[in-house]
Amino acid sequence: MPRISVKLAGDGTHTVVQDHDPVASGMSLDEAENFVTFLRVSARVRRTHRLPDAVRCKR
């Protein structure tokens, strides 16, 4: 899973960074944290959908 974080930009806004590449910028801290949560959840959903049914349905 790629490293996703929030960095403070020079103008007082926040930037979302994935690995070392900026993904989005110019957000408030709350907006950036919400966007990071969205990216992490969507990556988890994509990874889960790739699993075979036998692994997913195992209880």
C-alpha cells in the first residue's frame, strides 16, 4: 500500500502526498484528512475486490 500523508503547504493550506508525489493541494486540514481517508478506503476496497471468493468468504 502506498504511503499517503498530509503535508503543510507554504501558503497555509495542506497538500495530500502519495509516496512522494502531490495528489491534491490547497485544502484545509479537515478536507485533506478526509481525502486521505477516502484514498485509503478506496485502495482497501480495490485490494479486497481482487481477492478470490474463497479467501473473501472465509469465516
